Amino acid sequence: MNDRAEQRIAEIDQRLRAALAPESLEIEDDSHLHAGHAGARGGAGHYGVTVVSDKFQGLTTVERHRLVYDAVRDMMPAEIHALRISAYAPDEI
């Protein structure tokens, strides 16, 4: 992983922790799986997040994804081209 990707992951981590106070948070850089993809050529990355947070309790999948996207929205599409989200309430794990 290069410095740019590490910085992006650190920024995503910081934003999701601030917005969602997660019990658990994992971030993966999936960019290598999309080499040659149009979005990858522009320098933006492909990332996956798995988040467990009380803030997801009682929310639909779309509502949960909105909360995640809201935290990183200004990073898209320049820094993040694609974001794979798995969002769970603590009692779902």
C-alpha cells in the first residue's frame, strides 16, 4: 500500500469514528482489484468498510449507508471512487 492510500484510509477511519462512534471498524483498500478501471486511472481508490455501530440500530440498509456516505462525501469522487459498505448494529453480529 502506498502513502496516498494509507493517508486516505486514515482519513476515512477518522471520519467514520467521529460520525458513528463504532464498536468495530475495518477498512480495506480494494484498489488493486480494480486496476485499469476508469475510476482507478484517475487516482481515486476503491475501499471497503465494515462498521458496527449503535447508530445503525433500527435503520434500514439505505439509511445506514447514507450515514457512512455523509461522513466521507467530500472525499468522493476525487479520493474515493467506490466504497463497499457493510454496516451492522451490535446485536446483528
